[in-house]
Amino acid sequence: MAIRDLKSTITERSALSFTNVVGSGTTVGNIIDAQGYESITFEANLHEWVDGVYTPLIEDGDDAALSDAATVTSDYLVGTPAAVAAILISANTVSSIGYIGKKRYVRISLVASGVTSGGSVSSTVILGDAHRNPIPWNG
């Protein structure tokens, strides 16, 4: 039984739009402005799967265009990219990885390897512990 409201304390955004992956390579996600939030979790979604391994790449930086993007080290991740990839090996699976770094801008990309036919992927970011709560409801 749920007795607490989570919806009013988080914001969700598209971190990587629904994409059909047809070959090995990197599908780059959207840049997320984390200003005003203390918690960030990326959910990677594998909708359809034929083959391949899909490993998240988390990058951060201080520039709004992420021209200074750097790969986030394990010290600033909750979970590992390898653990996410191990779950994303069949259709309709979701796995998450947390970010606890100090940079304002972050993004997730999915690096596909061993792909001949591919799959369909997307990602959502959950921003929590806002400096101002509750977050206005936008329906």
C-alpha cells in the first residue's frame, strides 16, 4: 500500500528518444540540466531486441552544450554500466544507473556492440530531491 507521494517530489524527462538501433555504435542522448536537483537516475529501456549489447555511457560537464563532456567515472555512479548492459539483453527490459557527480549538465548515451539487426531503445531521467518542493504538477 502506498501512503506517500513520490510524483510531487520528482521530475521526469526524456534522456534518449525512442530509437531503432540497426548497427553497432553510439546513440547519443539529450543533455539534461540538473540545476535545482540533488538526485539523478537514468532508466535505460530496451523495447525490442534481436541482438547486440547495449551499454550506457554517462557524461557530464559544466557547458550547456556539453562541449566539455567527460565520461563519468565509477566514483560518481550508483551501479555500473556493465550491470545495466547485463540486464538489457532481451525485449521489454529496464535498468537504471544513478549519478552523484557535481556537474550541472549530464547525459546518457547507449553504446551498441555486436549488432547486426539491433533493437529499439530509449531512456528516461528521473530528477529528485529538488531544492523547491513540491514540484508543480503538469498533468
